[in-house]
Amino acid sequence: MTIRTRFAPSPTGLLHVGNARAALFNFLFARHHGGEFLLRIEDTDKERSTQKAVDVIFDGLAWMGIDADAEPVFQSARQDRHTEVALELLEKGQAYKCFCTPEELTAMREKAMAEKRPPRYDGTWRDRDPSEAPAGAPYVVRLKAPREGETVIRDLVQGEVRVGNSEMDDLILLRSDGTPTYLHAVVVDDHDMEITHVMRGDDHLTNTFRQAMIYRAMGWDLPHFAHLPLIHGPDGAKLSKRHGAQSVVDFREEGYLPEALCNYLLRLGWGHGDAEVLSREEQIKLFDLDGVGRSPSRMDYVKLAHLNGIWMRVADDTRLTNDVMERLQGREGVVTDDKTRARILAMMPGLKERAKTLVELTDNAAFAGFTLPLTFTPKAEKLLGEDGRKVLEGVGKELAALPDFTPETIDATLRAYAEKNEIKLGSVAQPLRAAMTGSTTSPGIDLTLSALGQDEVLARIAAVLASGSADG
């Protein structure tokens, strides 16, 4: 048997981090078992489904490196098939036409609530002859759900879960306008796509009991179900904007690498010993459902940032430079030309050691494209007082005389200057760093000066000296 999983989002908004994790788990499970991972867009809600949301899903999955093994299926294109199955159930006596009016359904619900009963449909038309209805009256098609016994789901994460059939109502398969309901369409699609394992959030568990009745009414084998615990905020409450990023787009904009986010989401609710940092190859090799826990997971943004920093330090320098350049586009006071790109690329080994997100990396690298005169932070201004400018004037002459402007020759020059003037190396490096960056942080000063180039270094020193102070 070929294991076949699917990710089936509704295109009604952003790709939430919980859905992204479900997609990742389905993808890794299929890859681990040599199976297939499929994508289905459940776009039957015409009013809320948008092409923009579809594009966000495709874009987010591509960014995460989650690729399907076939072209995506659009649920809306399969409406005739959904209707066909509903009518087959009707023909087999496993479903029936319900002619209840909206007013009758409202009265039914109100009565049940007044009697402190669950507000379920009471089966008024379950055993009545349709000929009793007024001619041309609208109707829905309902499943004739079993009333006795119980429905059992042997869930691969939650274990065996049971519900009494008396607690279930006769769910609607076709609405009065003839369109299929979501719960019905999902069953037909999963069956026709030969899905063997349905992995989704445990908020769908109630739906699973109802859908199991459709499978059994059609005489179809049920897929294996695995209901994943939800992701909560750090405080245990439902994840929301007040906690921070909650969609794949948010995490990308806030500067997280896709491999870091995937690595984090994998470890959020799944474990394999002490393994923390896992490549995609390792994830595929190790992932299986026996490592998934039953309890809700809590987002830990600090841990995610730490993990992102780890992945950034091993990321390709050109790739990081390209991302930084894109984020610098349009930033006031920053030139984003080839010269700036070359400077950032040269400094990237040092820059990426000090950043945990691409946003932080971009902020730290921006000085490479600054136009003169620079704006200085208060701490940088302090370093560029009288003593600092004196150091700049003296060491500037030494740097101007260098025939070869490399990190090695720069380092030797700065050390010689410090020794000759009987001052600490930091007393030379810090004013230089402030003059070059406008702040007090940068990669190693030798790497920073070399990347900026001799002409730019001398120009930035001259700008400070000409101003008479860091303010000018």
C-alpha cells in the first residue's frame, strides 16, 4: 500500500502556523514512508475564498520547502462528484430529504435548549415519505446516521476515542441549493484521492466522528486518522496577534529562515530524544507519529529566535546578502548598489554571527550603504569626542598610507598605532567603529574597514573630523 497524505487548507486567510505545522507533518510522514504528499484547496466557501489566499498558501509552502507530488486539487471543481455520492446515499436509503423550514429548525433548537438538551435536529423527516411535503418545497439531503451503539476512532495520536451515536445528528450532505457541505465533500475527496492517513488539528476530532458515518454508509474503508494537538501562545491561551507572529508570512517578514521555522515547528509537539537542530534530510529520516505528543504546544518565540540564529550562522553568505539587500531597498539614507552588496557580502561572516533574525542582520548591515554624513547614536557620539577624533586623525594617516587594504594589514596597523601611542587596542577600534557605522557594533573592525574599502574609510573619517563633532 502506498501511503498517501494530504494538506487541505481553506483559502480564506493567511497560512496560520498551526496549519503550516500540519502541512509539515503530513509532508514528512509521506516522505519518511516513501509515500505521496498531496495538496487540496478546499475552496467551496465562495464568499470567503480568494485567489490571493490561494497564492499565499502556495507561496508559503514553497518557502517552507514543502512540495506536493501532484498538481493541487481544487475542491470546487469536484462538486458534481460530491453531489453524485450524496444522491447514491439517497438511493441506497442511507440518506433522506428533509423539508424542514428555517422557522421549524429554529423552533426545534429553542425547544431543545429550553429542555436543556443539545440543540440537534430531531429527525422529523427521517422516516417520512417525501410526498407529504408541499409540491416544489425546498429540501436538504441528510445522512441517516445510526442511532444505536457508538462510533470508535482509533487515532494514531489520541488513541482510541469513542462517542455514542445517540449524541450525533443527521448531518446535511446537500444544502437546499444543491451544493455539497464541507464535511461531505472532504470525505468524497479523501476517498477518491486514495488518502491513507488524515493528519489534522484535534479541533477536527468531532468532524471525524461525523465523517466516519459517511465512509461507513458508502461501504468505504476509513483512512487512518491522526489528530494533532493545537499550538497555543506562550501563556497557554489561543495563539493570537498579541503573542507575536502567527502566520508563515509574519515569520518571513520578521526575518526567520524557512529551515529554522520548519525545524522549530517540527520540535513543537514532536520529539526524538535530545535531537534539536535537524536538517530536512534528518527530519525525513526520523519523523513518525509515535513521537507526536497529545498535549497542546506553546509557542516560544525566544527559542525560535535562538534556533534561527543557529541556522543563520550556517546559511550561505550570498543568500543572506541577497535577502539583506532586498530588505534595504527604499530605506532612507542607504544606497543599495553593487558596491554596497559587495561590502555586505565581505562582512557577512562576521555580521551573521551577531544576529538572530534577518531583520536584525539587515539593521546591522545597513551602515555598508550609508551616505555621508552619518547619523550617530548617543553612545557613538560619546566615542567621537575630542579623544576619539584625535585617534581618528592619527590612525587615518596610517591607514591612508597602506598599499594593501586587507584585514591582515589593517589589524597590524591598528595594533602598531595603539602600541606606539601607549593606548589599548579598543581605544583605537571603538572610535573607528563609531565613525564607520554610526553605532558601537559591527563585525571585527579589520574586516569592517577592509569591506568598506580604503577610500570609503578615509571619507568617513574625514566627515567626522570636518564636522568638528559627531553632531555635524
